Amino acid sequence: MATSTATNCLRGSPHMLTRTWILTPSYLHHRAGKCVRHMKPLAYRIFTEFPKQSIKHPLQPYTVGYSRNRMSTPIKRSFHTSKRFAATTQSAIPHISLHIAAASSGKGRKYEPEKSTLDYVPGPDSTLGVQSQGNVYQRRRSRPDSGEDAYFVSSVGGDSNIVALGVCDGVGGWQEQGINPADFSHGMCSHMAHTAQTWRRTSSQPDNLHPKRLLNTAYDATLQDVQIRAGGATACVAVTDGTGRMRTANLGDSGFIHLRLGTVHQHSTPQTHAFNTPYQLSKIPAEIMTQAAIFGGLPLHDSPDRADIADNQLQHGDVVVFATDGVWDNLSSQDILNIVSRLMRERGAWERTEDRGFVVSDKIASLISSTMSEQDRKASLASVVASHIVGEAKIASTDRHRDGPFAKAVQREYPMDRWHGGKIDDITVLVMIAVENAKLGPEEETLKAKL
């Protein structure tokens, strides 16, 4: 274990702990330090009517779909017979563009998609979800309204064809020590975006930025950041390039799901030490280390090297969803598949044929970019999908009669307890849609060339 001289914080191998302030006195109150149910469910007005000129993300009235095919084992999100292996190089696409949108909603807040849904505009220096530099108060004012969750999207090394993105979920138990958990999660995402932007290939590093290196470098920077006193977070990050290759690193219970024409092509698996205790990166102050040495116990602190690595090949029309546990605790993989498939079909991006089943529609090129004219503002396809997933998770989290994956896990682990309904939490989603450049129309190609 190494100690940072700048921050006197510990970074090292994981420790199995006694149930101290960070591990949860009871699953009903904390999730590895994350508050679960301290408030009554709030009534959220998910989608509202907006003036045509006021928003670039108008959405159709939202309806709740109740799937009877719910997940019985939340740890494994497998709901399809598709093999959980990366595609072979035979499926590689000559060149694809990635169309990304983010949506989020903080715990206990009304979800307003027009304010919290954003499209990523590709460019050499483009970023999304990154807080400003400065002192801790300036940083907090510039963050997305995502609570203790955080996200980022950034170009890599000034190349707009290579994109790094990810989500982090702050550990809420640090509040008991007077520490804002959002400082760590948003700090991690900002340091990952900075690492991606400043990445340069060298003779010793000829390959693209690897997501595990991205996670390691950002974690080191977070430990050295004097504006971040302490904290912890789970993380799921990815680096994609113009060939369609997507490499991911997942640590904890945030995660991703890769969908292809109505099937689950691949998904991440949550990493947990025990029930309700995910792997997490941590920054531990010296005084807490001293307290742990005297009274016993130690906050969880896992190394980025323990992250699960996956290598995927994206194809034309694929959809990848990255999300924090505010989604996965309330929606199963089958729920996500149903939501995305329905929207892709309704919007005309996927269509069914008699001879080939589902195929990618030629209309997808006109759907992936938002129309910005004052007369006809339309949301991009990625932003529509992201908003609907957040909206569905928000509804499920406040529904006392709808048992989601977390409720089913509690019932299985603690059969004598009467836990029913959703789990209120911060919710963050990134949606990425892959489109082959050869399928883009002249207008989209011109716009891409300018960027």
C-alpha cells in the first residue's frame, strides 16, 4: 500500500472489513455507504409539454411499460441467448461515427429532461459533463445536476474520431464524515476527461489510450488533487475509435449493456465484495486511517487494476448504454432492451423485414443528429433514448409496488424482510449509437467534416 505525501491518502489492495461506517450498518440504510431509503417517494412529472423553441430535446408523453420478464438474479444481467463475447474482427466496420447523449437526475429531485439531457458534439477539444477548474465551490457550481453521480465524454488526443466516456457513482456514506461524495465522483470524471484530451501516442505508447490506463491515471490525479479531501466511487469507462472498437473497464456496480437489433450482445457484470457492497475507488484521509487503526475497520478501497476489461466491436446501428446503479437497481437488462428496441423501432432506426428480421433502417442517418432550426427542433435519437431510460428508472424507483432487481435481491438475501418497490437513487445514463459513415447523408458528412 502506498501513501500519497501530498494528501496522506491510502491507495492499495482491497480489505474485507467489519461493518463500519462505510460498509453499511444495515442494507436498509446504506449501499456500501449509499443512502437507500430515507425519504418518501416523490411524485415526478417525467415529461412535460415544452414550447417548440425552448428545447432541443422534446419528447413524446412517457408511458410506463411493465415487463413480466423481470430479472430473477440481478448480479447477472443476461436476458438473451446472444453470446457474451466480443465480436470477431470479421464484423469490423471500415469507419463509424459515434453519436452520444447524456441524461441524469439527482435523487429527490424532479426530473426535467429539457435541462438534464445533453448531446455530445464531436470535435478535437470537445467534452461533456466536465466541471470547471478552480476551488471546490467553483467546481460544484459548474457540475451537471446529477447528484453524487457523474459522467464525462471527451475526444482523445485531439482526435475527434476517438472518444472516451464513462460514469461514476459516488459513495454516499462519506457524508457521515462531513465529506461531499460528489466531489470525488465529479473529480474523477473531470480528471479522466483531462487525461483523454492530453493523451499523446509515443514510441513507448504506440497504441490508443486503454480504459484501464485512463482509470489509473485519473485516480492518481484525484489522489493528488488538494480540492478533493476524500471520497469514493464506482466507475465504468470506455474508449472507442473510428473502426468501431470499444474497450471498457468496469469497477463496481455501474455498468454497460451493448444492444444489437433487438438483442443483448454483451453486458458488464457487477463487481461486489458481498451483497450490496460493490468494488470502489477511495481516497482516505490520514485521520480516518488513524481512527481505523484504533477502533478497527477500514473503508473499502479497491485498485483500478481490479476493473473488468472487455473488448467489443461495434456495428452499424448498435446501441450502448452506460449507467450507474440508479438504473440497474430499478430496471433489468430486459427492461433496457425493451425500452431501446421500442424507441428504435418507433423512430424508424430499426425496422422488421420478412426475410431478414430486424435490420438497420436507412433513416438512421437523419435521426442521429438534432435539428437546430427554430421552426423544427427535434431531439437526437441518442438523447431520446437516454431520456426515456432515465424517466423509466425514475418512475420505477418511486413505485412501491413494482419490485425491481434490487428489491428481488433483498428478498432473496433477507427473506424475512418485507422490502418491496424501487430504490431511490441518483440516476445517470450515457447512450452511444454507432453509425457507419457510408450511411450518412451529404448534410451529415458535411457537418462531420467541419468538426
